[in-house]
Amino acid sequence: MPLASGHTVETLQEEELQRHVEIFKGHTTGLVRLIPGRWCLPESYVKFADALYNFKFRETDVMVITYPKCGTTWIQEIIWTMKNNPNLDNPKAATLSKLRVPFLEMDALKISRNSSLRDHEPRMFATFKTMCPGRDPDDGIQLQMAEVMPDPRILKSHLPLSLHNPDLIDTTKVVYVARNPKDVVVSYHHFMRLLKCHDFVGSFDQFVQQFVDDDLYYGPFWLHLKEAWEKRDHPNLHFIFFEELKANNIVELRRLNKFLETNLTEDQLQKVARHTSFSVMKTREEKIQPPEENAAFKKDIAMTDGGSYRKGEAGDWEHHLSREQQEKIDQWTARNVKAFGHSFPYSP
């Protein structure tokens, strides 16, 4: 039976699944591909797929959508601050950003049989019990927190547009962030090594190959971008490039201010820019939850290579990708950019 989105589910079988779990030690619940698109997700996603597709958005919402490691945490903090804390006097700013901005499909990504938000996210579970008294956490902790959260809601997802309610961008404002795939693969590799529920143990070369073969969660990368790029002229979709947000921060904040209709003053925008700079965000979040104390992280990697906040730079790929890996991604990019039908900034 197809999902509410119209996709059919193909479960990865023995040989293909075995190749995957040999390098992703944390992925123990199986994998699926959703057709059309060949979207790669853990099998546990299927339980929540229809609820996510049918999620009721409000006109007052702002929805952040990105492929993983494209600046999601940064843009959600920018938007939350613009909407809720432009004068930097909101006490809720001292709480973890993931408690203020629900990650809609987080419960749907129970990648490991031993992975539970109740165990490795105790603050989130405690917040859920306060916000959703009497509700069953097995029906989705983050999803239900999002349902009861008061306006204005800032929500986020890594799912492509085709797996969301088709009324999404006609109902509410959507901010989509794109990033150079070379930096994405470097950041995603760190993330997959860092989190216990992924526990990537393969080589970096294997990870690059997984990326270009569309065998990482939320892939295919280029189709994810293409779906949003084709909607970029919709009045409710704001398309941002990570590199431009980094290089021309205040200019991009002004554009976002206009799109969100937040009507902030120049002084307020400057405050937002400082408050959401990488160094300030990193210090603030790591003071609330030090990476070495995060139960979801592999402590040795958090201590040596950093936690969720690694570098936040554009162009860091130059220090990590070999010439052969660069060429592989360039060729893959050139093939896929053709599908956009016009020039795209990531052409090699």
C-alpha cells in the first residue's frame, strides 16, 4: 500500500543492507527507499510517514527545510531570534535550540534499536511530558510537541518537499538553505561519525562514494535541492545559499527580514547577527550542554573533532577532500546540475 504521499516503500534486502551496516554500525533497524525519488531513510520512518505528510501547518509558522548539514541549526536560530528575541531579552533563548524548534521527523529516525529520545535526550523528554500531558511518546515526541506549540512556531525538517503536505508552501512560509556539496559531505561525515545512532566506521573515501551514490539518509542530495529550486519564485519560499549567508550576513538578514515581515530595525538586525554568529552560538549551546556530556555523541570524537558545532565555514572542504574525491564530486555535480535546466551556482 502506498504512503499518503503516493510513494511506495522498497526495503533494502540482504546484500545491499549488509554492505551498509558494515560501515554504519548504528543502523540496525533496516533501510527503505521511497519510490519515486529513491529517498533513502531508516525503516522506522515508515511508521510516521503519513502523520508527517498530513501535519497541519499554520499561516503563522515558519518552516526550515534543508538537506542535512546545510546550516540548519544556524538558520533556525536566526529565524527564532528574529521572531522571538530581536532585542535579546527573551529568557527562552537560554534553552537548547532543539527544545524551541521542533525537528518534525526526529522520532521517525529511530535508526538503532537501542536509540530512544527518552534515553539520550532527557531534557527533551521532560519538556514533552510538560507540554503534552497524557500523550503517548511513542506517537512522536517532537511531532506532538510541534502540534501543541503556541504561535509563532518555527519548525524544521530535512525531508524533501515531496514528502511534506503539498499545501505546505501555500499555507506558510518556508526557508530553504542550500550549501556546496563538497562542504556538505565533509560536515555530514563528521556528524555520522559523531552520533552513536549512526556510528560510521568506514573510510572517508567510502563516505564520499555513499554520498554520490545517493546512499545516505535524505538522499538524493540533488533531487532534494531541485524540488526546492523549482519553487524558488513562490512568494512563500525563501531560498538561501549558506555561502551567501556567511559572506554577506547582514544583507541576507535584511532579505530574510523582508520575507518574514518581521519589520526589524537595523539595530535589531545587527543584534541578531551578533547573537547568531557561529562563535557566540557555539559558546551558548555548549555551555548549556557540553558536547562531552551529550549522551548521543561518541565522546572520543566530540573531544577531538568537536560536537555539533565544528567549524561553520564555507570552503573547508579544501582541507579534507583529495584531488580524486574533488573530481568525483565535480563530475557528479556536473551531471546533476543539468537537471536544473539552467545555470546553478554549484557548477564545478
